[in-house]
Amino acid sequence: MSQPLHYDLLMRSCRDVADPVARAIAGALDAAARGVIQAPTPTLGLNGMRFRALLARHFPGLDEHPCDDGCPALPGDEFDDLVQLLLAHRSHAGEEAEWLAHAIASACLGGNHLYQDMGLPDRQALSGLLREHFTALFVKNVGNMKWKKFFYKQLCDQAGVQLCQAPSCQVCSDYWNCFGPEDDTFPHGLAALAGRAPDGVPA
């Protein structure tokens, strides 16, 4: 039986601990391993071959991992819709954007702010990843809506579902729920658990 992919294990095995993509993926894998997010599989919905490619690129020091026990891709409809939304707006082809899309979509199934369930230090770190890897989607968020809310609004718009009856967001009674500040006070994010990170890995 392989051991869970917790954050400190992943960082010890990481090719480049300063790589924001590797850190975001590690955060999502850790949240899935701890049950903080209800990811479709411990491997973020990636099948064995694709997940092994991810580990070989970012975490080559791992001796074993969940795919040693088999890991079929079992995405639910909501998860798959989120992945496809992200990939439809990716800035570059290749596996990196696919891996990150699966990590983000998995973290969307958590109960905290999205950046926290990805183990990122703040919202700006998440925005930076989206700006670089999913630029077309990033620029659509002209009102700076909270990212998880924004993703689901995009899906609802695609399906023709009316989320709010207000004529504009500015007059909606739920405005601050969608656009209010995202503080860093939740204890669940990995940024708040800096003591678990190995020496030399920034919190």
C-alpha cells in the first residue's frame, strides 16, 4: 500500500520547490489525501499514465504513489466541466496546463477559499497562475470576482442558467459574497501550516 501524498513528502521529492505550478499541484494533492477536498480520485482525476507523467516531471523523488494501487480516472460531471472550462482557455498546449487544470478543478470541490485548498499563500498567487496558464479566462474576470464563484458563473452562463435576478452585480444583495475580500485567516490552508514544510521551502 502506497503512502498518502502529503505536502511535506511531495516537497521533499520535488524537482523545483520554487516552481509555483509544482507547489499548487502539491497543495491540491495534499488536500485530497487529507480529505479536505472531495477530489474524484487521490490523483486529481488523472489516470495512471498521465499521473505518472506528472510525478516524473515535478516529483521525481517519490518511491511510490497512489497509482501503485491503480488509479482510474473517475471525474464527476461538475469536476469534468471545470476541467474543460480551464482547458478551453489554456494559454499553451501540453501536459502542464492539463495537470494544473485538474488540480484547480479538484480544489474547487473544497470548502475553503480556492487558493487555500491549493495550499497557496494568498489569492494573488492563484491569480498569477491563472494569468500565466489560462490567460483568456483570467482576463474575463473584469470585476475581480472570487475565482471559484467566477468559474461556476462561467459554467452557468454556458448552460444558460441565470444565477442572479439582479440587473447587475453592483446592485445584487449577495455582492460581497462574490466580490468581497478573501482573507488569509483560515487555518486549513497549507500556508498556515508552514511548520510542516521542509527547510528551505517558503511558506
